[in-house]
Amino acid sequence: MLSRITLSRFEVGIYLLLVAGVVGDHLSTGAALTRENIYETNPFALTIMKNGLWAQTDVALIIISMAMTYILLRMIKNPIAKYALIFPSIAGIIRLAITISNISLML
């Protein structure tokens, strides 16, 4: 019988924060770029947008961040491994801040 690995509510919350941040940034950036006098200033983002890889890059960020954290938390039995959740939480917070910034530009 396979052992069932459960996610803690805190871990699920961190993953949802990451997804909300990335999706919010993606949608708000797309909406903002349709407005007059608003343009992308990040050269990296501009390059991936021009090459049609914007959505794929965001999906890859979510998958890789969640997979690395999930695997690290289960491979390392030390309680300090919980600090691996810092990366997806910071990434989610930064992307949510960018979402708020994009929305404020549109208002």
C-alpha cells in the first residue's frame, strides 16, 4: 500500500499565495498593456513576451517552485527544511505587489 503524503494547511497556503501572485501579475500586466501610455519596462519580460513565451514562463515558475519545495520538504527530515517555503512565499508576495502596482496604473 502506498503511503499518503499530506500537505499542511500552511504549505498549501504558501502554494496558493504563489499561484495567486503569478496569475494576478500575468492578468493585470496583460490588461495594463492594452491601455494607452502604459508599456513594459522590464527588458527580460519584454523579450519573453515578444517571443510568445510569457505564459509558459509563468507556468514553469509555478511548477518548478512548487515541485522543488515539495520535494525538499519530503527529502530532508530536519525541521529546518520548512525554511524552503520562504522562496515560494517571497515570490508570491512580490508578484502580488506587482499586481497591485499594475492595477494602480490602470486606475
